[in-house]
Amino acid sequence: MKSVSITVTGKVQGVFFRASAKDTADRLSVKGSAQNMPDGSVYIEAEGDEENLKQFIGWCQQGPPRASVSNVNVVEAEPKSFQRFDIKR
């Protein structure tokens, strides 16, 4: 089990980024959360096996169709034992 914090910048709010991230995370068995930040970025905490996390991070670099991702910053994090993937408001 690996855990990362991901900050996605660009046009990533108001384009269903969090909902699409949840769909992708659920499909890949990745647990964690996604939330919009005041600076316009999306902050994601994600846990899963290494291969699935790699695929999830790859998805974050593209995002949903209406998103325009300019940067994805990934930092290793302490596991928090998430039970599912949640969208935080």
C-alpha cells in the first residue's frame, strides 16, 4: 500500500475534476479524497497499490475532457487507511 498527496493546477475547478477523479479512483481501487482549494487547485490524497496509483496519477495529468492541467505535484505521504474515495466540499 502506497500513499501520496497530489496537487493539480490549471483549469481544474468547475470541470467535474473531483467527480471524474472519484470515478477513476473507484475503477482503480484507489482510496482517498479530492477537494477544491482556495487557490484554484485540486488537492487529492490517494492510497492504493503502486501500479493503480501510477495509473491514477497518469489520469490526473490529463483530467476530465473540460480540464486543462498545467501541473501535477506528487509527494509521498503517510497512509491514512481511507475506506473509500470521497469528494470533500
